Amino acid sequence: MIRRFPRWLLVLAAALACQAPAAAQPQDKFTGIVSDSSGAPVPDVRLTLYPNYFGNSDVRTDANGRYSMSLQNMQIIRQQNRTPTLVARSLERNLAAIHDIDEQTTNLDLRLEEGVTLSAKVEDAAGAPIPSARATLIFMIGMDGFPMNGETAGADEAGRIRVPALPPGQQYIVNITAPGYGSANQTLSPGDTTAGDLDGPIIVLRRMDRKLGGKVLGADGKPLGGAPVNIYGQGQPNTSTRTDSNGHFLFQQVCEGPVIVFAHGPVYGDSPFLQGNAQAQGGDMDVVVKIGVNRPLGYTRFPPLKPPSWTWTAIRQWPGQHHKATLFLLAAQLAVLGGTAGGIFWLTRKRGA
């Protein structure tokens, strides 16, 4: 038997369905207008969506300051627990803006303000300028860095590098290299990047005039062929190579000074990832790295590993951490109890006298 509903109930249900808001659907793009502080649209502004895992997140405004940006990578960015950030820069006018967005953003107008202009001079160890130096800019989001698309700046004849239109109040890392020289990194904290000119210190690059060689041994002590080998060090080039069939490796160009050599063995199926490292000096040709042996690298840990011993938290943990502290506290408690009892006894006798 088919049950018939009253006509008025069907009409009411239809009306409520028409008035019910439709579920919000994520957008596949958003648009907007970029203007300066006076409200005038700014053409040819570069806009980049970070994190830019896959590239192709770089667009420019048209002659009327309008732009349109795709959100095709938004779901992947969200899966990484990150907040997408839109950065707009007018390099010619040193103007910048930064804004977080979400999947429901359909229109976002940006107002550019004065940006940060970074300047740095690059020299060799003798104080001569390095006109071939170049700087690559890394935009930091939390603990991760992302290269600013197409952002490399070359030095002039005096070795000076200039990077304009950085959004103020952000953290950046500037990596400086030059052919035939090592590298240098300069970190800019949010407190450093205030609007206006920012003159960095003189950057000194050392010449890569030495070689570095050695061999990699497997966990069994035998030479390991085809092992990836990387080097790292303050002012050293960050480069890699592989061992030959006899386990030997060679870097043709490194700088004078300390070098850390890393190597790791092959990974098959569920086998564990094993690596090893060794400390060396530029010019060493007998470096030995054994897989599974990691030597201390001398890194400084700035946060304390445990609370300082004079804090109340640390004092309360003494009994559980030190047997002598337990005995000391027990003796102190007995002394306090004994002193209290003695004081009471002395007062009682004095009053009875």
C-alpha cells in the first residue's frame, strides 16, 4: 500500500529544499586585482603560491593588475598540513604583499606595500670582488624552505648582489655561489626583514683549489661500489658523486677547510637504511667512510637537553635521578624533624623551670 502525503507537506518540503544552502564546493582557481598603496592597479606583478611542490604556481598580473591562479595543488598542500601562502612581488618598484588562502577563496585583492631590498657584497679571501657570484633565494615556511620561482640575482662588477621586493617580516635563506668557488648561506630572520634597504655583511667565498678522495667500505668491511657520496661543510660546495667498482670516490674541486663526507649503502626491499660519515680536510685523499659507522659531527644543540639543575622542576626530579640526592633529602628531613623535636623539648623545659 502506497502512503500518500498531504499536498501541503510536499510543498513545504520543496520550499525548504530550495532555501537550504548548497554544500560549499572547493574552487579550482581564484582571481583578484593587485594595486599599490594609492589604489592604482599594478601590472606585471609576479604572484607565487607556496609551497610550490610542482612548480607552475607562478603567474603575473595583466595590464589592469588582474590575475587568475589555479588551485589544482591545494589538496596536496593540505595533505601536508600546510597553509597555502600567496606572495606578490613587483621587482621594479620594490613592492610586495603576502596572504594566506584556503580552498573556498574565490577572490583575493592584494594591496602592495614597500618591500625589503637585500644587498650583499661578495669577495674572495684576498678581498677582491667576485662579479660571477649569484644568489638563490629560499622562502622559509616553518622549518622548510622553498625556492622563490626564477629568483636568482647576479653580482655587478663590484661584486654586489641586490634582491628587491621581499615581503617584510618573513624568514629567508640566501645561498651564494660562484664558478670555481665554494658557497655561503645567509639567514634572515623575521626580525631582520623590515621594509627598506637591508645591507648584509660582506660574503667571502673560498676558491675550490683542492681535491678530496677516499673509499667507502660496506658494513662487512669490504669496498662498496656504486655508493652515493655527499660532502658538506661551512663554505664548501654541496655536491655528490658515486664510488667506482673498487669503492673509491673522488671530488675534483673542494675548498680548504673541514669537510664532512656522507655515504650510504644500497637499500633492497625491507633492508634497513645504513649510512656512514667521516670528517676530513680539503685536500685529503685517504678518507675512509664505513657504512654503519657515524662519527660525532660536533653539532651544537642550543635547547638544553634537561632543565638546569637550579630550577624547581629539576630539583623535584633529583630523587628519581640520583641515589645520593635521595639520601641527602632523607637526611635533611630527619634533621628538620630532629631540630623541631629538640626545640619543642627545650621550650617545654624552659616553661616548667
